[in-house]
Amino acid sequence: MKRAINTEKIPLLLWTDALEEEAMVQARHLANLECAFHHVAIMADAHVGYGMPIGGVLATVDAVIPNAVGVDIGCGMQAVRTGLAEVSIPQLKRILAALRAAVPLGFKHHRKPRPLEAMPDPGTSERDLPVVAAEFDNARHQIGTLGGGNHFIEIQRGNDGRIWLMIHSGSRNLGYKVAGHYNDLAVQLAQKAGRGAVPKEWQLALLPLASSVGQRYLREMEYCVAFARANRGEMMAVLREIMVEATGCDRFDPPLDVAHNHAAGETHFSRPVWVHRKGATRAFASEYGIIPGCQGSRSYIVRGLGNPQSFMSCSHGAGRVLGRKQAQRVLDLREEIAKLEKSNVLHSLRHRNDLEEAPGAYKNIGEVIANQLDLIEVAVELQPLAVLKG
């Protein structure tokens, strides 16, 4: 832990010295919520988000907060170690071209709905999952699609002597719809409660867990987490087929899959609580996790140390130092391309709009890892060879 702040209702524990003021204000809001438990943990990659800092961990009692999970519910990582020791530049180029043809990127969806068996089973009652039921047919077109922003597919070389495959994606429009619906309901409940409710400007309206709407949110959130995992699995299956055709690879280890936007019922400091991880990864003792870098920088397979101070969590990535629009304004396209080409990475940086995902928009991943060595230990360090972004 880098430092503790004890001026709020409960303490703030931070693993960073570089938290911008707006994100610090958001962290203080979390620490002054009536439902907040014990302390608030701010990870090494934290930066300002909507309501809650991305890279924040919040435990609550008797309440769940949609904006403390975020709009891309279940967003996370999947990594697979292959049997390959090397892959050539021509092979990488063929793999990227095949991926662009096979996996819809950005706002693109499959033209035809994917088979029902590709989707997690929603059960039989639409009353239990009303938003999922309304969006289910659309979601069948979206499963197995990457999305845009910081989502990516990457081929990497590990310091274990193996080639790795990595995918970062989430629940697509389904999670966005669920998040928006239940945040709106939480805001309505706060307006009815009037005095004593969470201030509207905090953007942290809550749902009581004793309420039917709170329980529905949990069910729909958990479905979105399952959908996001299945989404990554669909893309990984496509990538594996392409790898077999391009390289002849005949070995793929079981996938490691972790979500970093969700809430989970856990016990901490002898109390059952709901732990909200918004841009944070579980790091229970001996549990494996994935901490990706930005485009062109290293990524890490890590083992958790089960540190209670972080609610057994760690960072979910490098973390931004520039907002998306800010990066497009201030970064130099030629300089950012030169950084990637110096590292011999086949990349996706082509136009000024792409600068939102340039290396210069992110923190130094090495420093982020160094700031949380009381939370995790590095198992494998991964160097990017080729990256595809939405």
C-alpha cells in the first residue's frame, strides 16, 4: 500500500501517488457512503470514472451500486498459452488479416444471430431477467464481437518460452442496457427517499439488497458477467482455429478468464459484504489473474497474495493518464507509431482518432506492477507481438 487517508467516514487506502483530483473526489464520496464497509481501496492504475474511480474497490453492506460496477458489466480478460515457442512476422500478418475478416470489430455485429447454445442460459422467467429478455435477440448478434475503445486481441511472447493469446472484451450493448436501466431505477429510489439519500451529483445511487429491484439487478448483472465470458470464449475459439491454420499449433492450455467490472458476495473482516470491483481484478491467495498493458507494452499473468487491505484485489491494467479526447489532441501520431515500431509490434495505430489508445495515453505498466507487489506476484511476463483493436 502506498498511503492511507483517514479524514473520511472510513479510510481510503491507495496504491498510487498519482491520482488526479477528480478521481480523489470520487474516492472520498465512496468513503462517505452510509453503506460503505471498513475502507475503500484504490488500485495502482486508478483514474477518474463515472461516479466511482476506475480502479476502485468498494465493499458495501445491504446495498449494491450500479455505477460502482459500471456500464461494461463483466468486462475482463481471457488468456491462453499455446504450445508454440515462436511465430513469424508473415504468420502474424496472416493471423491479423484472418481475424479482421472473422471477428466483428468496433460497432459491428454478426449479420446473423449466433446459435442459442453460444449464449448463457437465461432460464425460463422473463420476470427474473427483464432487460436480458428484451435484449436477448440483439445479444445473439453481439456475442463473439470485440467492441471498441480499449478492447483488443493480442498475440504475445511469454518469458516462459511460449506464445500466448489474449483477449480483452466485455458484455457489449447488453451490459450497457442493464447498467443504465438499474442506475435509472436507483436514481428514482433516491429521489423518492429525498433527505438522507446519496447526493445526486455523486452519481452513486444505490439499490437496497432487501428490495426486489436490488435482487433483479444482481441476477441481470451476473448474467452479463456470464455473457462477457462467453463472448471472449467465442472469439478465442475463432483465434485458435486461425492459429492452427496459420502455424500448425496443436496445443492450447485451458483458458484463464477473469472479469474486472462486477460485484460479488464475499466475506471480508468477518462480515458478509458485496465487493464492487470497477476496473479491478480479484487477487485471492494463489488465484491467477491477468493485468494487461496498453497497446505495445507488456502484460502480466499474476498470482494473488490474498491481501485483505485491497479486499484481495489488484489492478486491471495500466490505467489512463490522458482522457480519450485529450490523447487525440495532445499526442503526436508519428511519435506514438515510432514507439510501437521500435518495439517491433504489429499494431493498430493509423489515424489521429486512434491516439486514444496510444501508449502515451497510459501509465507505465512496470510502475503499476511495482506499486502492488504486496497484492500480487508476477507469474509470466508477456511481450506483445501483434495487436488488433476495435
